[in-house]
Amino acid sequence: MGILDKVGEVVGAVAAVEALEKVDSDAGLLAKAAAAVAGFEGAGKLEETLEKKDDDTQATDGADSQA
């Protein structure tokens, strides 16, 4: 996990809180905290999925070039 991974997760948390505020301007602290955690976790999972897909694509490309 590098610094860019953490930056991505923090950006996801901030984006989720901003989206909540756009939908519900009177959202409480608990709702904002839940949105931040969901955005943080969601960004991390999205990054893992993209990395896995990239690894799978590279593996497939390597197998195709050997054939």
C-alpha cells in the first residue's frame, strides 16, 4: 500500500460525504461518518478490483504472446 492508495481512499471518503450533503443538507454526524467509511472502503475495493483485472489482462496477454 503506497501513499497513492491512501490518497485514493481519502478522496473516496470525501466524495461520499459531499454526495451525502448534496442529498441531505441536514445530515447528522453519524450519517456523515457512515458515508465517509463507506467511501473509504468502496474506493479501496474498487482499486483492488481494478488491479486484479489489470493483472488478469497482463496474464492473458502473456499467454497469447507465447502461443
